Amino acid sequence: MNSQQRVRPPPEPGAPTPGGTGSDFAQLSRKIQAAGLMARRPGYYTLRIATVTGLYGLGWVAFVLVGDSWWTLVVAAFLAFVFGQVALLAHDVAHRQVFRLRKAGEVSGRLAGNLGIGMGYGWWQDKHTRHHANPNHEDLDPDLDPDILVWTQDQARAAKGLPRLLGRSQALLFFPLLTLEGFNLHVSGLRSLADKSLRNRAWEGALLIGHIAAYLGALFLVLPPGKAIVFLLVHQCLFGVYLGSIFAPNHKGMPTLRGTDRPDFLRRQVLTSRDVRGGLFTDIFLGGLNYQIEHHLFPSMPSPHLRRAQAIVRGHCQELGVSHLETGLIESYRQTLASLHHAGAPIREARTA
């Protein structure tokens, strides 16, 4: 499917739904509940939090022990992976997969996001919630804002400035541009502190500034200035590429919505998302977001249950005649890049006219 394809409308109101009563999603939800897949997994998350915290501490201990050596760049690469895993944990916390009480989730999310990796948790949570409500909607999904890249041909036709400059070659530039995503997270988090509507703004700011001070202080205390800057660039650039590699397969290259296009909840989530095939490595690398369809349908489902949920969701979609797309990881990137190339076509055509 290319990014210009439109999702077909839902059945007419009152149309019969197969397999029972209620909406298509309500029927699916009953199957998921009956399988016990919405139950919390405290043991799993205790182990996962302990493992990621241990790796985080191990990385910084290794940084100090390696000291003034170019081998420190290996530590930078390792910490880029660990920062990505912290971000994935913060994501699960934000969706209330981990803690029953909202307060515990908010405290843990800000400690992991703001203090742990320098990501504005409140700003990101608001943005991500809007994305979940309207995935791949050109007008409503903040992840489709054409601030640097254009995601549809309509955006390309209206593009000016940087998106127009980059648009004709954006497929080639996509992964290089991801090296800036880590920096973008930090800047966006700091900029959000100017928004008086941000909840717990003082706490968010204190934790963010605390992270930046501790991070830069460690780099310049342990390493000479030149190596410290190189470490920072390698670490943050690889962190950005890792984050982008996690999120790019989920929706990019899938059908886009615009205007009044608004299918029912099940089709809105399923037809704009893709799953990524793979085993344990893929589950760890993508943090469970390789089951993007199931995650969008049931955001608060603990990530270790998503694999089992996939079979139920796939079967339900087959009953309804709704496409449930699943590809390999490399194929998902190919579709993403092909979609970006297709979206930039009007800019290339205007340049050659």
C-alpha cells in the first residue's frame, strides 16, 4: 500500500457484524479479555526494569573505567542502545502497562524520561496520545507534521522552506536525518517548559536540567574536551537512529487519512499500522512495538502479551475481511523509504518542469 491510498469507510450504521453483537472492536475486545491478555505482568516488568537499570548503570561504570581512550566510543554505542531501551520502558509506563496507579506511572515515567535520557515526558506523552487517537491522519496526527519531511504528495505540493529543500531526496536522507532525532527530543522537551499548560512544569524542568548537567558534567570530567564532544555526537546520533529505527516501521508507508476520513476505531488502528515479523531479537530490538496493530488496539496491554494477542487479532480481522499487514523488518524499512520517495514526487516534478 502506498501512503496516498485511502482507508475504506466502515460499514453503514446498523449493518450486521459477524460473530456476535456490538461493534467489531467490542467483539474483539471480548476475545482478548477472555484470553486474560489485559492482566498486568508485575514480575515481567520488575525484571525488565531491573535489567535496563542495571545496563544503564553498567554503561556509565564502563565509561568511567575506560576513561580517556577512543574505546570510549564503544561505550557510547552501547549507551545509545540502553537509552533506547529506557525510552521503550517510558513508553510502556505512559500507556499504563506497568503500574495500576496513575501517580506511580507519572513518577516513574518522568524519572526514566526526563532524568534518565533527557526526554520531556509530559510533552512526549501529550504528542503520543494525539497520535494514538488519529494514527496516520494528515491533519490530526502530530507524527505527520511536515516540519522537516513531507509524508504525502499534498504536503509536498504545499511545502516551503526546509521540507521543500529536502523533499525531493528525502528517502535517501531519512536515515541520516535520524541522527538528529535524539537532539530533537532534548530540544523539544526544553521548549515545552515554556508552555504554561504543561503539568508539573517545575518538576519536568528540574529533572531535564538535572539530566543535562549530570550528562555533560560526566563527559567533560572524564574525557578531554575533544573526546567528550565526539562521545556526545556518537552517542546522541546513534540514539536517534535507534529511536527512528524503532518507530519508522510502525505507520510510515501505510494508508493515510485526511479531512473527514474517519473509519471506526478498529479499522482506523489496523489499516494504518503494520506488524513486523521476527523472534526474540525483534521483540527486544523494537520493544514489542513490532506488534503495532495490537498495541494500537489495546495500548494498555502489557507488551509480553502482544504476541499472543496477534493471533486473535489476525483471526478476527480475517473474519471481517480487514487487512492485517505483517512484514519483515527490512521490508518495513523498504516500504517506508518507498513511501517517502513517492510523497516527494511533486517537488521533483516541479524542479524538472
